[in-house]
Amino acid sequence: MIAEHYIFNGKNYTTINEVLDESEQNWIAEQDELMGATSGIFAPGKKLLYRNDTKDVLGVVGKDYIPTQNADFFAFFDTICQTYGGIYEHLYVINKGSKLIIQAKLAEFEPIKGDAYIRYLTGINSFDGGTTHLTYNTTVRMFCNNQQRASLRDSKGKNLESISIRHTRNSHLRLQDAFRVFNLSNEYQNEFVAKIQYLSQKAIDKATVEKFLNDLFKVDPSKELSSQKRNERNKVIELFESGKGNKGRSAYDLYNGVTEYIDHFRGSDKSKRIASSIIGNGSDVKARAFDLTVAL
């Protein structure tokens, strides 16, 4: 996955068209029949999606797949920004537009005094047929710019992370969706603060760190480590002990060591690392790290 990253800090954008225009992503996903270039044979059950501006291929999908255009998908983000004071800040373009990821800033908060976070609403619109449309809460630790994505639930088991919304042009329904998403995001923030405060107070020892790393990287302690696994573990331990804001004492330090490693050190290709960190394996590893540290 190759990512282009556009940052709109300080521009106070509250409409998706402003974001798409500046990043030159205000294109339309067109569709056509799929045909073999050599054989000339049509594939009746498939169709091709492509950008109308560059003609870049976005994906091959089933004949019944209906693409949701970027401006339509993110329309309820506009409602949230304009109703609740949100601001568009980040846009990531994956594989020339097969996926667009947009983050709107909703709030700043400090779960621990002096350690500030930003709460974002993250949306993913996809044209490759392999990823469903997603909307979820993301927090970013400002001290080191680590993206945190935790699967959180309330006391009744309701998921506070991901939000399912309708794709509608009806302004009344869009306002209802925006109200529901914003309130759920507030609940998510409250639960996230409670969990982070818990982690910061939970002291851990070397044996606990070793078990955590075995579980995180799915290592069998009875077998010899590969050089890749050993390097991963060593880097996380280094960041746990001396990463940005870390002192090597708490479960919170350990969790931040993992997120700093995934976001800033894993792999040599920065664009691939960005994409993985937000929607790929890196995101999955961070979510698993959160669950494991809470369970310590």
C-alpha cells in the first residue's frame, strides 16, 4: 500500500470539497466493463473502476458493486465539522485513490497531565472492493505523533470505536448521523482516558515485558527467535525504556513503545509504513498491544 499524505493544519477546512480540491482528489470514480487486453473477452461478472481525471485503475469489483463518491461518503463529516467545530486536518491517498482516508480533528484532551492527545474521526472510502467503508475514532498522542486505535466498549458492551452510517443525501438524516457519531466519539474519549490512566499507574517488571512481547509478536518462547523478531523486540524494549515521554516503568510506557515503533521505525518505506499504521497490519498490532497491556 502506497500512501500520499496531505496536511491541512491551520487552514480550518470544514468542507470535504475544500480538502479534495487542495489535494487534487476531487475526481469521480467511473466504471466500465472488464475485458482481457489480449483475448478481447469480456468478464460478465466483473467491472473496472477508474479515476475520471488520470484514468488510474482503482479496482476490479463485482457487477453489482456501486461506488460511493468521496464527496458523498464524507458529507456527514461536513455536518460534524460545521455543527460541532471539527476541522479537517489529514488526508491519505492509498494506491492512487483506491482508498482515501480522511481525519477530522474533534477535540484535544489530557488523559495524564502534560500528556496531550487529539481525538480524530477517521473515515475510509474504498473503491477496490476489498475494504468496506469505515468510520472510527482515532487518538493521536501529540508528544510523539503516535496514532492510537483502541477497540473500546462501554459497560453494556456497545462498540465505541467503529461507527456505521448510512449513505444519504437527506440533510435531516445526515444531521442525525452526525449527532450520533459525535456523541459516541465523546463516550470513546471518556473510556480511552480511563484506560490510559489505568495503564500509567500499572507498574511492570522485566518478566511481564517479555511475556507481553511474546504474545504481541506471537513468539513461541521455546523456539529460537528469527533475526527480524529479535530486532522488533529489541526496538520496542528500547522505546519502552527511552522513547519519547517513556521511562520504562509502566504498562503505558510499554504501549507507547509499541505505537512509536509501528508509526516511526517499522520498515524502511515511509509511505508503506503510514498506510500499514492506519489500516494495515501495523494498525492491527497496535490494537492488539492495547488489549494486551490493559490485560496485564
